[in-house]
Amino acid sequence: MIKSIFSILITGIFLSACNMLHSTTTIQANDAFILGNNKHGRFSASVTNISASPLTVWQYPIDGGRHSPLTLLPAANVKLKVGKNTALRIENSSDKSVDVKLDVKGDVGLSMGYKN
């Protein structure tokens, strides 16, 4: 009985961990990091600016357009719900590289790349 409960608990922890992504990402000066520029389901992202320069975060549907811009000041955190087939674009318009911490839940089959 105890083995069965333990097995169910471990399986539940494993399955919940499969839908999470944790990353610290560096974005070079005047560049952008794009998360989810591919077909995917919904996800939520916690984005923390761990640098001294502000960042701009946009949502870009993969079929065109952009919306919901926000400025992320140094040491600030924002939690975003991102729709199906929509990318997050994190822009660094400063002349120094910056670091962001990303915690993503939901569909984590997301493409990741840079675009300046």
C-alpha cells in the first residue's frame, strides 16, 4: 500500500515537472529573444529582469501583428498568460547585454532564438 502511494506521488511530481521550463537567458545589446515562434498551445511565463537596463516585452501572434507591450524595469517581474501560437519577444534596446530569468508553464514545446 505504501509503495503504491509513493509510486503515484513520484509519477505526479514527474508529470508536473515535464510541463515546466526554467532558464536564465542573456540578450545581447540591441537584440531580442523570441520564445515560442512556432505552433504551440497556451503557456504562462514569469519573466524577471535581473539586469540594470529596462526591457520591453511584446506578444507576437505567429500569423502576424504584435500587442500588449510592457516595460520591465531592472529587478522587476511580470507574469504573462500567452495564447496559442503566440510568441513572446523580449527586447533589449540598451548598449549592454542583459539577463532575464524565465519560468514557463504549460506547453513548453517552444522554439527559442534571437533576432536583432
